[in-house]
Amino acid sequence: MIRLLIADDHAVVRAGLSQLVSTLAEVELVGVAADGAEAVQLCAERVPDVVLMDIEMPTLDGIEATRQIKERQPEIAVVVLTSFSDRERILGALDAGAAGYLLKDAEPEELARAVRAAAAGDVPLDPKAARALLSAHTGTPKAHELSEREREVLLLLAEGLSNKLIARRLSISEKTVKAHLTNVFRTIGVTDRTQAALWAERNELLRSQRS
């Protein structure tokens, strides 16, 4: 059972998400917060597996709430819900430790898949929002510095596979996958899976792999 907490300052959004969650047999709603401070408190009390976190909220916004939750309870996966109108704030949330993000107009099936993916340690990224954010990320491409195996691991990560599934796909151990990812992160200058996936898309690794 996936324990889920919802944080959003709009009552209509909270009600709609709560109703959706009630239809998912494998998800249990353990709390609903109206601002970031309440989300931090409820996480400490109820220890969810996944938090659906709005960015713009009173008292404590979603970025700072995400940072505090990840500092205190790093095992909790925070998925940002956004309209992506403010790219800098979205990037701030990812830097604060968010596992991924969705658009608020996502289909119910997409949201359900994202919750499951986050709980499994994968990276739920909305493609439309990702494309809108790519221009906000800058840096020198370093794809040529990655080994062929590191590129394979990065591509599978960008497709949303967990370490376990990457290991199975490439017939290597999870420990080896983690070692490759450590090298990849250091080489391309990122600190987490979400940033690595964005980097791969920005540098067109996914496109070149499909062509």
C-alpha cells in the first residue's frame, strides 16, 4: 500500500485529488495539508511514501516545504504539482529534492502512474513541463565524456526505470548501476535522478537513441 499525502492551498484541488485517490486500490490517503508548514508537520506525524506538493502556498511554499521534508525524511518522495508558469520556482523545487513533477491538468491515469513511479523510486516527469523547463537549464554538454555503458544507464534512467529494472535490462547488478550513476552525475554536473533525466533530454540523448 502506498501512503500518500496531498499538499495544496486550493480546497477544490484537494477535494479532487482526494476523490481520485479514493479510487486507487493500492493508494492510501494519510493526510491533506493546506500549506507547506502543515505538509511538513503531517509528514513527520504520518510518514507518507509520496507527497503531491503544490508550489505556491501560503505560510510556507512548496519549495521550502520540500527542502525541509527531504532534510528530515529523505525516504519520502515529493512530486511537485505545477502549472509551470514560473520555471525558476519549479527548478528550485527540484533542487530542493523533489522527485519529479506533474502538470495540474494531468489525466487521472497519469497522476496515478506518477504516484506509483515515485513510490518505486522512479522519476515521474511530465514531458510538456520538461520541454518548457529545458531552456532554464544551462551547461556545457559532456555526453562525449560518458562511457557507452554510462550512456545506456543514463538513457534508461531518463525513461523512468528504477535501478532494479536498469540492472535487469542490462544484466548487471544494482550495485554496478549505482556506481555508474555516481560517475554519470559527477561527469554531467547534476545531483539527482530528475536533473540527470532533464540533462539527457536537453542534450538530445533520448532523441538520438530513438532515431
